[in-house]
Amino acid sequence: MGKYELAVVVNAQIDDEARTAVVDRCKELITRFGGTVGEVDDWGKKKLAYEIQKMNEGYYYFIKFEAEGSAIAEIESFMRIMDNVLRYLCVKQEAA
């Protein structure tokens, strides 16, 4: 299993409860496809570098997890259609 990090930018115009639900859904996707969720880093509300869907701010979350390489495509396919997710990026962590 490889180590990965999922960066998620969530809509800043939704309430805290809905934002937490989005992050929980991301963690659920990881575990559904055989991954194990590690640390979840909440960076809070940040100004976006450019406007996305007429929004200038978003909440940033970084989820560290371990999973098989084949699970990444499955996770990304669900992330693509999730409501309130402005952007996401999944990267493989280098071995130290």
C-alpha cells in the first residue's frame, strides 16, 4: 500500500455541519476502497488564487491515507461529482 495525501477545497458558503459532512464523505470513500485514513489537517478558510464557480474563498483540508494504487482512480471518480467540492488533488507521498 502506498501513502497518499488528498487535498480538498470545500465551498466556503456552506455551514460547518455541511462542511464536516463533506470531509466525512471523503474519509468514507477512502475506507470503502480499502484505504486507511490517517491524519486530517484543517487549514481553514483561505482566499483562492483565482475565482472558482464565482467564489473567492474556500476551506482547505488535507487527508493523509494509505491505499492501493488502483483505489486512487475510484476515489477520484467520486470526488469529481461530489457537491460542495470546488477542487481536489490526490498525490503520492515520497518514501522518506
